[in-house]
Amino acid sequence: MSVPIPYYLALSALLFTMGVVGVLVRRNALVIFMSIELMLNSVNLTFVAFARQFGTVEGQVTVFFVMVIAAVEVVVGLSIIIAIFRTRDTMDIDDVDLLRG
Amino acid sequence: MPLVLIIAFPLLGWLLNGLLGGYLPRRMVGVVGSAAVGFSFLIALNAVQQPERAEPWVVPLYTWIAAGDFVVRAGLLLDRLSSTMILVVTGVGFLIHVYSIGYMAEDPAAPRYFSYLNLFVASMLLLVLGDSLLVLFVGWELVGLCSYLLIGFWFERDRAASAGRKAFVVNRIGDAGFLLGMILLAVTAGTLDIGRIGERAASIAPPALTAITLLLFIGATGKSAQLPLYTWLPDAMEGPTPVSALIHAATMVTAGVYMIARLHPLFMRAELTQMVVAAVGAATAFFAATIALVQWDLKRVLAYSTISQLGYMFLAMGVAAMPAGMFHLTTHAFFKALLFLAAGSVMHAMHGAIDMRRLGGLGRPLRFTMWSFLIGALALAGVPPFAGFFSKDLILEQAFLRADGGAVLLLWMAGVLTSLVTAVYITRAAIMTFAPPSAHHVAPHEAPPSMWWPMAALAVLSIGGGALGAQSAGRPMVQGLQEFFGLTAHEGAAAPLWLALLTPAVALLGIAVGYFAYRGRRQINLGRVGTFLELEWYLEPLYDRVIAGNAKRVGRVLATTVELRVIDGAVNGIGLAAVRAGASLRRLQTGYVRNYAAAILAGTVLLIGWWLLR
Amino acid sequence: MTFPYLSALLFLPLCGAVVVALLGRRRSDAIRWTGLAASLAALGVAAVVFLRFASGTAGMQFEERAVWVPAAGISYHVGVDGISLPLVLLTAVIMPLALLSSWTSVTERVKEFTVSMLVLQTALLGTFLSLDLVLFYVFWDAVLVPMYFIIGLWGGSRRAYAAFKFILYTMAGSALMLVAIISLYLQSGPAGARSFDLLALRDVVVPMPLQAWLFGAFALAFAIKVPVWPLHTWLPDAHTEAPTAGSVVLAAVLLKMGTYGFLRFLLPLFPEATRQFAPLFAILAVIGILYGGAVSWAQSDMKRLVAMSSVSHLGFVTLGAFALTVEALQGSLLQMVNHGISTGGLFLLVGVLYDRTHSRLMADYGGVAALMPRFAVVATIIMLSSMALPGTNGFVGEFLILLGAFRVAPIYVVFAVGGVILSAVYLLWMYQRVMHGPVVVAARPRVVEITSRELLIFVPLILLIFGIGLYPAPLLQRSEASVRALLERVEARR
Amino acid sequence: MSALIEIIIFSAAAAGALAGGVGVVASAQPVRSALSLLLVLGSLAVMYLLLAAPFVATLQVIIYAGAIVVLFLFVIMLLHARSGEERPSKLRGQRVAAFVLSAAFYAAILAVLRTVRSAPVSTIGSEFGSAQFVGGALFTTYVLPFELASMVLIVGIIAAVVIGRPFVR
């Protein structure tokens, strides 16, 4: 291992932060969703990096489950987005504020 | 066991008339009620004459209350003091029951009447015979209850219902004092048993003793209608007249006097209390007598007269002349019951009219009633040889001797003055009622026999009752009680002769004044003095408006302002504050997902920061 | 293994509720009879427990213990001693009467009503019988649910407000109590050896500042329930709006949960704090006595008057509980029962009138005694019991409380005696306005003499009034040993 | 594999991932974001290979790149999605707050990384990370979560079908 694990971690953190910025700044629901995927991936990277560091399999197993969940999430999430677009004809999540108190 | 039977018979009568009275013939109801008390009288007579009665006769019944160190054993106690009382209660009670048969013959509620009356007799006997102060208190409150029920007997009339309520509440005020006194006694002496109280009286610290006796005396002022708690008794005249005779003249109202006599070991050791008792008694006697001067309602005249006479009894209790007080209690029971029954006979004849301005000229049609009334009146005024003379004279004599020139002499003078006023007002009442000219158009008819023979019996007692305490007759009753109370008669300082002549002279003077002032049924206008007296020395407005009115107002203010606005307002205010807080916090809920996300991020940063800087 | 009397007692009403729930909705009569039978069966068991109870024994009797959640030290632990016995009996006596009183007045949703009442009974009995704090808490809060429905579904015109207020008030108190229970549990020993068992917790000495806080949390829950002035404002609304049976149970039994809590939990668990705060409670009690009396006087609604009078009466009970003398505690316990009988009776009386005219306002009545003479007699007796006339039950309790409190603090008693006067004032005031005077009821033909069913409700009450008034020994004897032991416990931790 | 080559590969993959990340967040067109996401995913797959996780890398390519991104593209085309951000934002200061908070967040993570003492990298066998290796763990120790995951998938599919149905009033 010539590249130290912390490098991977720092990279992961940077990717995560980018995802965060995407969620906070963008209004397009699809882009926000992609930013969330970005964050999930950065976390996956962390898991794999730790799995390598400790030489255990659990990290990789976790990544497997994360992927499964991510797949489901994308399927459900996208169908929700489609449903919203059908009824409100918008992709801007700022227009979706029915829960305003 | 006979002692229990004395109470059991009236109780039985109460249950019988109360539960089944509606199914009995009207006449039977009265007979059952009278018989119950009659039997009770016979047993009492028998019990009193038994030889072992020289010693107090105690009948323990059962342990009533036992909690912690406090134990009350209920039992009955017959001694010289209670002997006198049970004879008066059952004897006079019996006569008045019989009288009531005729008096209440027309009333459909007679079963209720007789059951109440029997319950009263039973309660009064319990009061008299109770060997524990707490048992006495049971009787004490129960007679108050009966008084309430009987004053408000014609409850459809608002005045009667209100009078009953007033009687109960005013008595309750006194009883609160009684209750406190009893508790203080139980705490200091450790017992409420009358026998033991006597034994331990000497060991109670004087301040506590004074407090106990004063508190108990508050109770007595309520029950016996003394200043300042006298106001209920005149109103109590709303009840049927035999009730006024039995409860509000002869028996119940004397309970306060009896209680002091019962607890004489306490009261005779409390100098200050004795002074208070004597002063209140003398003041009440004079005060009530003056008010009686201006009353137009015949029964109210008699009511104030009762208050006044009870004042004499308290005066006697205060100057340690307890035998004299008990003697006056007895004779008063006779002649005041007689007066009331005579008044009842007048009402009966006049279809309920009792305002003296609308009577008059009744001497001819109601000859028997008039003579009965006059006998009672002479006894009340204190004219020898009627019973009232001997007892009243004895009280005044003892007060004079006790005073020995001191401050008590003032009380004695009040007593003598009262005697004068008494003679005046009773003369006025007699003239207004019986002397011509008549002020009505009714053809009155004399009472039925069931009503007049009890009057006759009481008239005999009012004439001859003085023998119980007359010097010439050997004072059988007073002598016996003298021993009981452990008193030595003031033999050494025998009353001077002028004193013995003074009281009859004053009485005769009063009668003369009354006769000349009111002859021909003249109505005298006393001007401002009259108003002053009619307003009961301004005590009545004080009570009704200042005290009762303001108390009610306080209740209203508490119920409306304090309860609803302040306390419930605070509660609802808390609720409202929660709602307001929610309303303002609601704005944080913008509905923008990105706001929430930013908030989550900020929270995460803060958490990590806290973890780092920990 | 002896017969599990207490479990039988506890679950008989619940079984009755299940049976009722299985009955068809239309079969109102069968539902009523089943409900009554279940509550009468419970009364029978309670009577057996009462008779077989060994007086002179301070400890728990008829104890039953079964593991519930062993990991957390929670168990199903029930038992009865001299302090809970009178209240258990009271609950068992009042419930059949309450069901009888609703025989004709509740005509809608009879099934739900009966189920609610029976569940309520189990919850109430459980509150008095539990010896495990978690079990106690479960029953304590379980009481709220049926009571909420009873007020909210069968109540008067402002029932929603009243039910909501009732539940919020009492929940506020009990939430804090739960925190205190858990905190007490954590104090009870090292991890693994902790317990929610009351008998074990009594020996845990909680250090002082914490003890005062825990005392406060428990006391608040109980004080709201009693209710101690000034936490009483839920009570007039709840009592006034509840149906007759609800008011009766509320007044007769529910309020006792608070005063019972004083004796069962505050005194033994927090003796130091109890002594420290006793004067505060005594002052609040005296204020409540006078305040409740004065406010009752100014009411125009009969139920509200009776409800406010409860504040006054419960003031006496509270005063007795915190006087910490044997007489006062005995009196307090007795007065809990007395108040249940007399105030329950007063609510039943109002219910009888309400069934006829559908009015609770005194102004709508007058001269009822002329129309209903037998009712007048019953009303007089119950009124006298409520104002503690000697010879009735109320006097014995009140006198013992005043006597016991006088031993430690005469000044409170001097003021409390004012309540004795006020009770006569407001009760006679109400009695006169309703029963006396000229007849002025609105629907005169409907104001008929009480039926024999209604009379049947009052007969047991009247018997108890005179029975306890003249011979209180059966109750006093059974409670004496437990009360003494309780006070010794409080004194031992000085 | 020599150290230098590894470093070069890491650097290239990292640069690709970061570039892709910026592309996802900053692209005006959603299609570009999706393609940038694809770049990130591929770069991460390379990283997984470097970290001895060939199985995970394979899954990454198949599931993420092959399935998820394609789904995104389908939806984008289905909806003719524009960025939808022509109008000015309703939320004032959101952008500034986002950057400040994100910077703070990143700084905090780095600080955490600095404070944690790094454990030595363990030596691993050649089979580490292979399909057999991970699959063995999945079907033995983690068989229950594995089965649960399949349940979740089914539920997700059903949910998608239900939600995606035309809105019927």
C-alpha cells in the first residue's frame, strides 16, 4: 500500500462535501438526488478503505448492502419524482412545500 | 339497662312514625309519639328513685372510637345532675307531645312532626346522659338537627326554611368553638370521659383550662342563644308552637347551661371564664329583655324572654351558683313551656294570627288560656309564690353574695334591672293579647282537651315548682345539687332581708308600670329608643348586612374572580402559552427541503465540533 | 398456594368487560346485568378479603408476586394492608352503585359505557393493590383512558373541554411521576440488583436534594389528583360535565388515588422530605378547606357546588395525611372512605334530580321536598353525612383528623374548623334552594318520587353512613397497625 | 504493482472522481450531471481495485454505472428535464450558508481525521475481496440481512409500481 488510507478518507470526505453542497444549492430534484448518490458513494469508499486497513470483510459486505439499498432508493425516489412532476409540473423542490407549518 | 330504654323508647317512636307513620291513622301517630315519651318518663322516674342513685350510675355501652392513644367509650351516666334533666326533658316533653296531638290534628304532615319530635327527645336524652363529652356532643348536634328540621317544618314557607338554616348555621359557629375546646381538652387531659375529666381537671394548666372553657362556652352561646350568637332563636319561632315550647324554651336551649354544669370541675377552676360567662349572661339577660319590649309578635316576645332567662342561668353558672342555675332551668322549663303553649292555644284559636296588634279581647272566649298565660307570666315576672320567683331570687341573691361589693355587683344590678323590664314586657304582652278591645273579627274557640290538660299540668308546676328550691320547703333540689357540685352554701353571709324583699318589689313595680303604660292596649311609640331596640341594638344589621353579606360577597368574588380568572386563568394561560409557542415555532417549518437539509448539516457540524472540542 | 383473592378481585371486572364486549350491541339489558354482576362479584371477593383480613398486622396480606420483566426488576406484585384495604372496599362498593345509577340515564352506547366502567374498576383496584411501582404506574395511567371516554362521550354540553382538561392536567402530573419512578429505580442499588418493588424501595435512603426533587414529582402527581389547592380547577369541570356515574366514581374513588398516594408512597419513600414539606401541604390543605367552602357557597350549579365541596373535604384528608400522627392518619384514611360515601351520595342525589328535569341549576328547583318526600329524607341524611354531623360517618373521620393535627400544629386546626362551619352553610343553602320553599320546578309531572331502584342505590350508602358513624371500629382496627408501622418508619429515618 | 504506478493510478482516479463530483453539482443540464456521476462511479471502481476489493468494484460498475445511472438518464429523457432553475431562488442566503456550512463540515472531518491515530494497515491474502471471499461472508454470517435485503428490493419494486401508476382520482 503505497497510498496511505487517510488519503482515501480525505478524498471521500471531499466527495461527500460536494454532495452536500449539491443538495443545499441545487433546486432540481434530479440533481439533488444525484448529489445524494454522490454522498452514498463517498461513504462506500470509506467503508472499502477501512476494510482494507483492518483486513476484515465486513466493510465490503456493508458496501454490498448499501448498493442494494441505493438501488431501491433510486427506484422509489425516481418514481416519486415522476409522480410529483405529473401532478405539479415542476422539478423545483422549492415548489413542493405543502408541509409548510 | 333501663337507662338505655329511656333513650330507646323515643328512638323507637321515631322509627315507627318515621317509617310507618304514613300508614297509621292520624290520631294514632300522636298517640305513638306521646306514648314513647311517656314510657321514657316513667322509666326515668323509676331510675331516678332507685336507691343506688346516690352514686353516679354509669352504663358503659361500647368503644366508639379508638385511634392511636385516643379512645372514646360510649356510655350513659346518671347522677343528680342528669336526673334533674331527664325528668324535665321527658316530663315536659310528654306534656308537649300530648298537646301536639290536638295542635297538629289538622296537619297532614303529623307523622313527620311526631317522628322529629321523638328524635329530638332521644337526642336530648343522649346529650343529657352521655358519659363522654363526645357522646354529649352527638346529642348536642342532633338536637340542633331536630331544631333545624322542626323550625323548617313548614318548609314550603321560605321564612321557615331560612329560619331553620339560620339556626343550624349559627349553632354550627358555636359548635366549631365547642369542637376546638373538646380537641384541646382531649389533647391536654387525654380523655373526654366526663368522670375522668373531673379527676384530671386539677392537673390542667390554667391557661389551657381557660382556653378550653372559653371555647366550650362559645358552643354554649350558640346553643343557648346568648350574645353574640342569639340571633337564630327569635327566627326559630317560625316552627310549630309546641316545638318552640319544647325545644326553644324548655329543653334544647338549656343545653349550654347543662354543659357548663356537667363540666363544672373545669369551669369552677377557670376564674376568667367564669367572669366571662357571668358577664355574657347578665348582658344577654338585659339586652334580650329590652328587645322583648318592642316586639309585636307574641311568640317573639317569648323568644326574647327565653334568651333573657337563659342569661340568668348563665349568670348563675358564672357566679358558681350552679344549683340555682339548674333550679331556674327547671322552673323556667315549666313556666316558659306554659307560656308558649298558651300562645299556641291563641294561635290555634286565631287561625295562626300571632301579631299582638291584631289580637286583643281574647280573655273572655279563651278564659282557660288566659289564666294559664297569666300564671306563666307571673312566674316569669318573679312574683311570689310562683316558681319563677324562687329560682330567680336565688340567682340574684347568690350573685349579690358572690359580688360582695365587687365588680360582680354590676352584674347583679343588671339582673335586677332585667327583672323590672321582664315584668313590664310580659304585662304588655298579656294586656295586648287578652285585654279588650279586640282588633279582629274572628270568633275564637277554646282548645280541645288534649291541649288544655298539658297546660293545666304545667300551670300547676309553674305555681308549685318553686317548692323544689324554696327555703321554706327545705330546698330539696338545690340542696342535693349543692352537694353534687361540692359547693358550700353561703350560709354564713345570709342574704339581708331587704334583698329578699327587693326582687318581688321590683317585679310588682314592673307589672304596675306595664299596666299603666299599656292599659287599654295602648301602643306606645318609644321613638328613637324603639327603633334602636327593634334593630336589636343595631346587632341585626351588623350581622345581616356587614357579616353575612360580606361573607357571601367574598364567596362570590372567590368563585368568579379568583377561581375563574386567577387560578383557572393561570391554567388556561399555560395552555394558551403552549399554543402560542407552537404557533411561533411553526414558522421554522418552512416546507423547503433545502432549509431542513441545511439545518441537519448545521447540527452535524455542531455535533462534530462539540466532539472535537470536548 | 392459597386462592389468589387479589388477582380474582382485580380481574373479575376486566373479565366482565370482555364478556360485555362479546355481547350484542342491542342487548342493553343483558349488558347492564352482566356489568352489574361482574361488579357485584368483585364486591363479594372484596368483602371476603375484608373479613379475612387480620387486623393488628402491619404488613402486606394476600400478597401475590410473579415475575414480569426480570431484567428490569419489574414484577406483578399485589398485596393489601390496612392502608389500601378501606379504599379497595370503597371501590368495590361504589362501582355497583354507579352502574345502577346509570341504569336508565345512559341509553346510548350502553355497551361501551359498561365496558369503560368495568375497565375503570380494574384500573382503580390495581392502583390500590399494586406494590410494584411500574405496575402502579400502569394502572394509574390506565384509569385515565376509560375516565376520559366516560366524560367525553356521555358527558354534558362542555364535555370535550372538561375531558381534555382532565386528561392534560393529570397527565402532566403523572409524566413527572414516571421520571421520578425511574430515578428512584436507579437509586435502588447497583446495576442488576435494582428493583421497582415498593417494599424494597422503602429501605432505600435517597440523599436529600434528590429526595426533595423526587418527592416533588410524586407529590405533584398526587396533589393534582386529590386535588390540593390550587391545582383543583380540572375538578369542577370534570365533575360537572361527567355523567352521574362518572361523577360518582370520580369523586368517590378517583380522588382517593391522590391521597392514597400520599400515604402509600410519599410518606414511606421520602420520609425526610415529607417532614420538611408537611407544613406546606398543611397550609395548602387549610386554604383548600376554606376556599372550597367559600366557593361552593357561591355556585348556582348543584354539581359544581358538590365538586367544589370536594376540594374542601379533601383538604381535611390532606391535612390529616401530613399531620403525621396516628389519629390524624387514621382519620384521614377513614375520611377518604367517608368522602367517597357522602360525596358519591350527593352526586347520586343530583343525578336523580337531573334524570327528571335535565337541569343542574338550583334556580330551576324549589320545594322538591313536597313532591319527593322520601327523596328529601335520603337527601337530608347524605347531606348531614357530608357536613360531618356527629353520629354519621363524616364526624369520626373529621374529628380524628382535627384531633391528630391539633397535637402537632393547633393553628391549622383553628382555621380548618372554619370549614366545618362553611360545609353547613353551603350544603344547607343548596338544600333549601332545591328542596324547600314553594314548588317551582319546571317539568312538574316528571318530578316523581324516587323509584325503588333509585332507593336501592341509597340504602347501602345510608347503612354505611350510620354504620361507620356509630361503629367505625371494623375500619379503624384494620388500619391501625399499618398506620402505626408507617409512622414508625417515618420517625425512624429522622 | 510498483508504488509509483499505484500512486499514478490513484491520482488519476481521484482527479476523475473530483472532476465528476464538480460536474454533478455544477452542471446546468441534468444530463451532464448524470454523465459526471458516471465518471465518479467509474473512478471509484478503480479505487476499489486499488483497495483490494475487486468484487465490490465489479458490483459498482454493474449496479451503479449499469443500472442506476441508466435509470437517471431514462427519467431525464422521460421528463425532458431542464435544470428548472431559471427563476431566482426563493431562499435567500441559502447558497452562502451552504458553502460556509460545507466548508466548516469539511474542515471538521479533516480535523477528526487528524486527531484519530491511524492504525497500521494489515496484511491480507490474495483472495481478499474476491467474489468468493465476500460471497462466503454474505451467505454464512450475513445470510439473514442478505435475505432481508431481497425483501427490501421487492418492496421497493412494488412501491415504484404503485407510485408510478397514473394518478387516478
